Amino acid sequence: MVGTGVIILTVLWLTALIIWLFAVRIGGKVAFAAVGTFFLALIVTITLWLMPKGPLPEDNPDISYDTSYAGRVVLLFFCWLMAVLGLVTVALIQLFQQHQAVSIKTF
């Protein structure tokens, strides 16, 4: 089951990516709006990540701790970073690719 925060973050980052692609394509001062959407998405992500997930548990000596949590978070962040860098690379290649008009000859 996926929580509400994951859905919010997915929609937020997809919206930020789409706004970034359109803003960069338009160019000019509108391209700076892409930076604002990135920072807004980053602030919302950090805020949701740091919010408590529920009430704090009472002191119980029978609580077992998950020691691999930090490793999974680092791995998840690395995968997310590689996906974003891949999307940015593809967008930049498409943006700076030279487009030439090809004449169509009819006989």
C-alpha cells in the first residue's frame, strides 16, 4: 500500500519536470521559473520527509530497530538521482539538438 505522501511527491515532481521542460523550451525569463519549481518541489519533499509518521512509541525494551534503513534510503536516493540526471540529460540533448528543415520533393 502506498501512502498519500508518495502520491503527492510523485505528482509534485512530475509537474515540476513538465514545467521545467516547457519553461526551458520557451526560453527567456520564463526559463527561470523552472528553478523556482525545482526548489519548491525540493522544499515540499524535505518537509514531507521530515514530518513524523505517527505518534512516538513509548519506551519499550522489546523494540527492534531496522539497521538497514539508512542503506535503503541512500540506495533509493541514488536511484532517484540517476533517474533525474538521465531525464535532464535526455531533455538537454533534445533541447540543443540541431533541427533542420528537410525539403520534400514531389514529382
